[in-house]
Amino acid sequence: MPIGPFPDFDSCVAHMTKPKDEGGGGYDEETAKKVCGKMKAELEESFSWISDIEKMGPLLRGKAIHPIKIYHPDEWPHLRVYLEEELEKSADSMVGKPLYLDHWYEFPGSRVLGAKYEDGALEYVADPGREAERIFDMIRRGESKHVSVQFDWKILEQVNGLAPRGINYQHLSLLKDMMPGDPASTVEIWKSIAKELKEAKREGGTSFANETRDLAPPNPHGSETEKKEESKLSEQIIEPSIEDRVKGLEESISNLYSRIAEVENVLNAKIETLLTLVPHVESKTKEAEWTAEYVNNLDDDCFAYIEPGGEKGNQGKTTPRSLRHFPYKNAEGNLSPDHVRNGLARLGQELGDWATADAKAQIKKKLCAAAKELEIESEVCDLEECKETIEALKGQVKTLEAEKTALQEELKKKPVSEAIISSSVTQPGDILREIKRLLPERPPMAWGHHYHQLWRNLRNIVKRHS
């Protein structure tokens, strides 16, 4: 477990015992162990289950994969969803599996000693095997910071992408020349911190917890070296990777499609309600019962629509009066709530040949503006708002899809690793037959272990999908 910018307990102690003028902490060795031990213990709480591991390091540990949605442009399934309950169920299948490098080279003698889903991630502890120093050097130099899992599954479930269920891990791979599918995966050197803490307790004499409770570094603001290291770490964390951006776009697009579906459901429900109400519309409001004489004497601007082709009389009113439709203002020029409601209800009825789509649109625009001013709720006006919302959302989807396509093109330039499922990809039948034809009945002994494993994987694909 790293302590701030330090890869392990010893590195922390070494730094803390350096003189302050060399960028260190200026502690004596005993105090340095207490400070690093306390910091380490706090960080180690997330790996509480590791006490079950009997072998005392140096080992590897970290987080293999989180519940996450990951896009793979070059491998099927392209959009993979890793469910929390499946990661929790699958933890035991990782135990005993070997460690690989970039999914092709197997580290001899390596194996996963323990795995458990805890604190939102599948955590692991692994024995690096006979090439431990090579692995430790890669980690110390920062060449390997992430891991990836390879597995088989039983079924795929459609969950805003394809979610594998019945996961059975084949190996855990350290990544050096491949990008992680899960950028939050980790690998680190782990020495038995429990042993270090016991030594610190013995050297300190009295209660370790009491002695370290109020302990603070002499340089609380950090040295210039520490600040530079922390700045580098912050930049790494703040700057999102291409995969993160693609994942974010996928989530945004998925959310927008969900929102579009919700709005369309509302729209359809409102249309159904409106169609149900139209046959039962009654002109029962007393104010709405204006006489023909009263209506004929209204000014032109009291009507929502006037057919073209009429003439203006001496009073500036269109003749013949029959060209004027949908009165919604009274003689004083004030909006009539009853006529606004009645007009909106009548829009769904058969109005005659004059009621073209353009005419109805003009009427709706004026009546909906009046309804808004009068604070009248109307299904007809809400329908228009729903349609506008849907169009706006679709515009956002189009923009995001274009951005996603650009990112995918950029992503194709780099190999992406994570949960590689090459042994479970369903291929067309003719490809399977060609693979079967090319595979030898038995692999030559000179091929070596890795190619024997590759031969077995390919045989399993052909057998499973033939």
C-alpha cells in the first residue's frame, strides 16, 4: 500500500529519516517507523481481510476491478458492464490463478493467494513467484501501475450494455505496455505491515496507539520535493484518460436516451388523455356563451386566427365575419380564461377545410401563450413542450455521439486491456471451422507452456461454440 508518494513502508521510513535539508522528514528511525506505521495502518483498513493470508511477503496486492462500464471498440462485447454482485460472487474463482504480464507472458510460480470483494472493488493478494524482483522493479520504476483480469462467463445479460454473469477468472495480468480498461485498478508491493507495526510497538515500549495519536511531521507543509511529487500525482488523477471520457460519454448518452424515453412516455400519456377527453368536451361555461352579435362586434385581434381573403370594413374588422375563428379575448381586449380553455379543447376536433396544419399551429401558439399568461394547465400546450424537450435531448445525443466517435478513433491508436474475454467471444461459424481446421490435434512439445495454454483456449472456443 503506497503511503502518499512512497511505494511501501521501507521507502516511507527512508524518506522520513533523511535530513530536512535533503528534502526528508528529519525524524530519528524510531519516530519515522511510528509515523509511517500509523499512516500505513490507516490506509490498510480497506484490506482488513488480508490477515487471513498466512504467507508474510513481500507480496503483491491491489484492486483488480470495480463495478464499472467499459467500452472496447475492437472486441465483442463492445460495451461491458461489471455488476457489483457478480464481482462479489466471483472473488473465490481468482484464488490460485497465475499472474501474467500484458495477458501473454506467465510469471513462473506466481499465483493469487486471496481475493475478496471489499470497499467497492475486487481486492487481491498475490505471490509474484520466481520473478519477484523483476516485478518489484517494474512497480518501483512506475512501469506497471494497473492490472487486468481475464475470465470466462456463463451468460451475458443486457444491462445498458452486456453484463457477464457466472464469472470464472483465468488469470490476473499486470499491465506494462497496455492501457487499463479499469483505470482505478492498482498493483503495489506489500510487505507484512503487521510485522512492522509489532516491531514499532516493541521499540516504542508503551502503547503504540497512545504514542502516535498526536504525532505530526516536523514539516507539515511538506518539502519542495514532496510538493512536486504530490503535484504530479494530482495531475495524474485530475486529467481524465480517453477511456474515462468515452465511459463518461457512454453514460451521458445512456442517460439522455433514458430521459428521451421518459419524455416520450409522458407525451404518449398526454395524447391518450387528450383523445379521451375530446369527445366529452362541453361548452358549459357561462362566459363562453357569447352571442353571435357580441362575437361579430369583437376586434380582429380578439381572434386566434383569421382566414386570408377577407376585407377590412369601416371599423377595421374583417368581413365576412365567418373568416374569423377562435375568439379568446373579450370586448375590452382582456384574455377570456373560458374561451382559452374551450379553444384548446376544440383543437382536437374536426374544424373544417380552412383548419390547415399551419392554421392550427398559429392558433395553438396564441392560445398556449394566453394559457401560460393565465397560468392555465393544458395538455395541448404540454404536448408541444414535450416535443421540444425530445428534440433538444436528441440534439444533445447527436453531439455526444459525434464526440464519442472522435474519442473512439483516438482510442484505437492504443491497445486497451481489461477483462479480456478472448476465450469466450462468439465468432461466426465459418471462422470457427477455419480455426478448427488450422489447430493441430496435439501441440508440439517445443511450443512451451504459453502456447500450450493458447492452444487449449482456442480448442475450448471451438468446442463451446460448434
